[in-house]
Amino acid sequence: MRPVYIAGAAETPLGEVNDHNELSMIALAASEALAEAGLSIRDVDGLFVNYMGEEGSVQVGEYLGIQPRYADSTDFGGAAFEAHVHKAIAAINAGFCEVALITYASRQRSRRARHREPPAGGMGVPMLQQLEVPTGLPAPIGRYALYAARHMHLFGTTREQMAEVAVAARMWAMRNPKAWARKPLGIDQVLSSAPICDPLTRLDCCLVTDGGGAIVVTTAERARDAAKKAVRVIGAAQSQNHWLVSQMPDLDREGMPGRRCGPEAFAMAGIRPADVDVFQPYDSFTISVLIALEDLGFCKPGEGGAFAQTGALRPGGSLPSMTSGGGLSYNHPGALGLMLLIEAVRQLRGEAGERQVPGARIGVAHGTGGFLSTASTVVLAHD
């Protein structure tokens, strides 16, 4: 395979954005990412966008003035962007494009307009609304609350262990001037925050913010002209499994999407979990991180809570994770996966400032989507 690099990475405006729409946010991030790559809009011949921000590749291409040779708007939820990297590798190696722009923006906080499930009824209504919404199970948090309760039942995981994930994320956010939530946070505060869906409390749940970003994936030849150090993509994989929670495999069994794509990406990269210097899991909820740790082999199934409780995820820990502050404290614009890649790139470039992980050379971004329905993993390396 031809070597493939992320040569540019940039965020859109973050937090609560009232002076831009989603397309103008994307334009800002794309311009910055392309400048880092030493490229321009005219060089882009591949365009990858996730529909969750209510803009697809056609709309984004029109706005930016791009007529791509290859485009994709597959909605893999929060895992879409790692999956787009996987597809960009294939497209570049097949000769379909040379400069792929992966981008996304959402103003879900400002617009208060994230998609809500319609009421159930009628044969034309999707199965989720027919079979699960009538039970009163709210999406997505109800599903993740079930996962948390199941994890506690199967493995003895405690609320304190899940709360440790939120505390670790906040410790990193306190080092990130762009993070939304930067006040100190303790285990007791997470446990005593407002109950949302048992056993999850408000501080077990991700933020609701505006944001997004852009990355540029390209060939080694193009990456040589980058204004900043390009980061090599050495492994990538994606997987999907279920949509209805009733069809989900149990947490201690094979079949979970992360259990497939994580090891596949690691095998492609020729690494083991012990080789990873910095980890960017999708922290939509605290339980999501424990499951990711187990799926990717950083610990055995059922041991994610105990692993987190050692302080491994915190600054100075054995597996620095969520180093931007993650979806729990930094930003969560409906789909976080692109921002996991941006943070991984910055860590491997050594430009993360106060939150920089010393000597970081291998980073992993692991996105999940839906109700742990999809997963995609990207392994990056500092050449």
C-alpha cells in the first residue's frame, strides 16, 4: 500500500457559535487544515462528510467550490470520521483521489435542533420506533444506561470506576484553553450530579456544544510540502453490528464492533496495545470508554473499570486518554470522531501545549456511533 498521511488538522469555532452556520464553520476549518498541508481547495479531489451535521458532500462541495473525483457521506454516527480515513486510504491507493478532505460541523447547541425520534405508529415507521421507543427507552442515553447497568451486573463495575473517566477527562480539559468545562471535578461530584438515566448522572454524559473540524488525508508525495509535520496513518478498520439494543451481543462476547475493528487496525499497523502512547476513545458516556478499553485490548473484558481506577487515563498515567478533555469536558457537537483525530495529530506533532504527552509517537483514535452500533479505529504514527 502507498503510505498515507494526515497533513492538516483544524477545528471549527467551538462551544456556542452564533456568527456562523455549519457550512461557513467548515470553510474556516478546511482553509486552516489545507494551509497546514501546504495545499489549497483546488487540490482537493476527495470529499468525505457525515450527514449528522445536516450537510452532505454535495452541499459542502458546492459551498467550498469543490467538484471531487471521489465523495462519501456515509453516516456511521460518531465513528464516521475514522471510517472515512479508512475509506480515504482505499481511495488513494486505488487512484480515485490524492487529496481527501474529511470535514464536519454542527450547531446543535445554538440551534437546539438535534434530531428527535418521531412517535411510534404505522408500518412505515422504523423498527427502532416500533419496538423500543414505545417502552419509554430514550435514545441514545437509555441504551447507554442499559450498557452501564449490564457492565455493573456482569463484572462488578462500580459507579466510582465510571466516574473516574469523567474526572480524568476534566483533568485534561483543565489543560486545554479551548475546552468547554474546565473547573476541577471530583468523583463525589460526578456521583452526586443530577440523575439522568439510572445508573448514569449528568456528569457521566457528554456535553452538548457546537463544533467540528477538518483533516486532510493525502499521499506521501503531497505531504512532503506540508507546512507542519504530517502524521502517517499506519492502521485503520471499521465495523458495524446492531441498531436495536435487543440485537446487541452481550458485553463479554465477540461481535461488538470495537472488538473487530480495533484488533484489525492494530494488526494492520503492526502494533500491540502496549505500544500506544496516547488514546482518544469516543467518550459519549463514561461507560463508552470502559468498553473501548476492553474492546481494543488495553485490558481484559470486564476490567475496564479497574483499569481506569488506577489513574491510567489521567495526565501522567500509563495510557493518557481523552487528552483534549474529550466529549465529556472539551466539546461534543453531536459527532466527536473527527475531533479525536485532530487531537491525536496534535499530540503526535508535539503541539498540544500544557496537555502534551511527552514522547508520544503512536496514537489511536477510536470512534463509536449509534448505540455502540458502529466502531472505527485509526492508528497514527510520528515518522
